[in-house]
Amino acid sequence: MASTPGASSSGPVKHNAVPPTLAASAAKTSRIAPHSHIKGLGLHPDGLAMVDGAGFVGQTVAREACGVIVELIKSRKFSGRALLLAGAPGTGKTALALAVSHELGLKVPFCPMVGSEVYSAEVKKTEVLAEAFRRAIGLRIKETKVVYEGEVTELTPAESENPLSGYGKTVSHVIVHLKTVKGVKQLRLDPSIYEAILKEKIVVGDVIYIEYNTGAVKRVGRSDAYASSYDLESETYVPLPKGDVYKRKELVQDVTLGDLDNANARPQGGQDIMSVMGNLVKTGRTEVTDKLRREVNKVVKGYVDQGVAEVVPGVVFIDEVHMLDIECFTYLNALLESPMAPTVILATNRGNALVRGTTDIVAPHGIPVDLLDRCMIVRTEGYTREQVGRVVQLRADTEGLKLSEAVVQRLAAEGERTSLRYALQLLAPAAILATLAGRTQIEEEDISEMGELFLDAKTSAANISGTAATSPPSADEKMSTDT
């Protein structure tokens, strides 16, 4: 194998390929996401960035700038504007957007997308953008309802003769006993509520509540009195409800405007065979009309005015924003000016570029100037060798890998020479080689063999260019040269 620059020149390293043990292969492993180590911006209370904090390494200026943006968003003073993260590939633009979402809270909707997603054959480009914006606007509905709540101690359906047929029986009513800490209450319920109980698969020992006004039934979980000694169960156990069975209960439900749009755009059809077949045929995406969105907004505004609901603006993250065309940029301007606009974060790695969809408009980052004027631009910087080493060690700790000091230094040098992503991608394959060699720690020899097996982008391009320059001309090339 041809060795890459910076790789060991001693040839392939021999490993004792010992098959992993059965216990090791049967162990469960969870998937590690690329940004699972990001927990926030890593800022001090005074707004200054920690050297290493919340999963971040470096990018102190960008993190402090994003901290200011977070405070603007929390104070509702960032409407009509957008945040643009500009920097080279692999400098943490997506991580910064995710950290801003973490700082705003776990209940805040985060809707990531890539610029090329708008080019769909099913719906219009502007419709894709509108859907993303609506999914990023949350609605927290708080409602106080009168309910019957308790643990089911008895569930007895009462049957009677079916008046329409002399051969069968029908459920006339159902007797349910609900138990709380204060006592037990017997309820005589309608047959339609019994159907809802069957649909929820409720049995004796479950904790439920039944809405007084609508008769809706909700299963909360299994009573903890039935908890067993299993280490792992799929059942959720809840304590016995306190207070009386008949009570007022505050219910909180989080939805998005996109959920409301889709629920109203797809009305339920009938139960006949033609309706069922029609639903099977309509497998494509449903395009929501502007009229329907205005009606949903009107209903939501009524809930907000009554104090029943609260609008929670989320975050829309559009990566590779330079892939949008001039029509999408124009529509983005209109979306930013809407009354219920979420926080918009854009990311790009382009300098001066042609605006897509035009032939003569060259703009910074490939974004029209009128939209750039609405953006607060934050620059992300490249990583030094020391910072790359700290990122490598951080990812290794997240993935549960052990690295020697020589491996950290070697990967730091590789990351500085090629890219941070290439250095991080060598971790998992090197761990497999170390396991096959019977070691629990990754050594430098594993990284050397990884450098021979997997090339970085620069080396791969150079190899292909060199092969094309030294290869003999083909028959077609010879004929064209002779001619």
C-alpha cells in the first residue's frame, strides 16, 4: 500500500486478528451522534467563554457572539433578523447552532435542514421553507380540566340485549372503580367511553384520568404497587394519585404550528372502501394552503389572548444556505417579517459566490445583499494543533475509547494537515483494529494502518491527478492527436 504523508514508512502493521469474545459482541452499544457531546455554549455567567466548556473547544469569539444572540432571543429583540455562521468546513457551525438551541431550552423546537432540501418534485420550494418555519414554532397549551383520576381497581362492562338483533348482546354501560390516596369512587360510564378504554388497552392496575366534559380517556401508566423486581421493563410505573378522584387538573401539551397545519390539511375520510383506497393512493406530501395557515393562526391567536396557550419560538437552522436560489431568498425575507417568525440561523462556507438562480449577481457568501443586511454575521475560525488534540480526546471520551498520548499527538497532526473531521473519523476504525489485536487502548500503530487504509481528500485527489498525468493516452486520445 502507498503510505500517505505523515504516515509511518515501515509498511503495514501486522495484527493478531483475534475474534472478539461472545460477551463483547453481544454487548449493547448506543449510537453516538456527531454532536452528542455539545451541551451548550460553555459561557461564564458574565458572558465570557470558557477555554473548554459544554463540549466546545476553542471558538471563543464565536461562542461569546452566540451568547449575545441568545440573550437577544430570550428578551424577544431578535425578530426580523437572522444569524449567519460563516467559516470553513469543519469549524463548528452546526455545533454552534445546536448549542444555541440548548441554551434556549429543551422544550424549544429545533428544526435543522440543508439548503438543497427545497428542490423537491412533490411540493414547491417556498412550501418546504414554510413547513420548516412552522415546525420551528411551538405552542404550549395549558388548560385546566375537570377530570376523574385514579388507579383502576375494577372494570366491569354491563351487557344487555341488542335491540337490533335477537342473537347478540351489546354493552349498555361500564362500571369503573377509581382509587386515590383519599378513597375509592365508582363511576357508571357510557359505552363510547368503554370503547376508548379498550383502545387505550387499559386493565386493572393502570392509572388513568377521564375528562369530565369530553369523556376522553388517557392512560398515565401502571400503578407502582404492581412494580416487579425486573432490571428492565417496558412499563412505566407511576405513584397512586393524591387528593380526590374528582379534581381539577392542569394539562400541558406541546405541539407545533406544523402539527396543527398537517392535522387540518388531512381531514379523516370515511370508513367505506373508496375512502380507504383513496388514502392509500395519496402517499405524497400534502401542500398546506396559505388560507389554512391564516385560519390556524387566527385560532392560535385566540388561544393566546385567552391565556390558554403560549407561543414558543424555536430555531430554524439552514445549513449550506448558498444552495438556495433567488426565489427562496426572496421568500425568506417575507418569512422573517412575519409576526410569528422563529429564530433563523444560516450557515455557509462560501466566500464571494454567484447567487443561485441568477447569471450575473455575485454576492458575499452567495446570499443576496438585501438578506445579508438582515443577518448578524459570526465567523468561525480554524483549529490549531493543540485544539484538534483536545477535540480528539473529547470525542474519544464520549465514545468510550482509550487513547495513548502518542495517538492524540498523531491525530492532532493529521487534523492540522488535512481536516478535523478526517482525524475524528479514524477513531472508530482504529478502535476495531485495537480490539482485534487484543488491546483496550488505541496505539499509534493502529493510526498508521488507518492512514494506509483510508485516505484524506487531499491525498486522494493528488493520487488521482498523478495517475492521470502518468498514464498512457487511450486509443481515442491518440486518434485525436494524429488528426
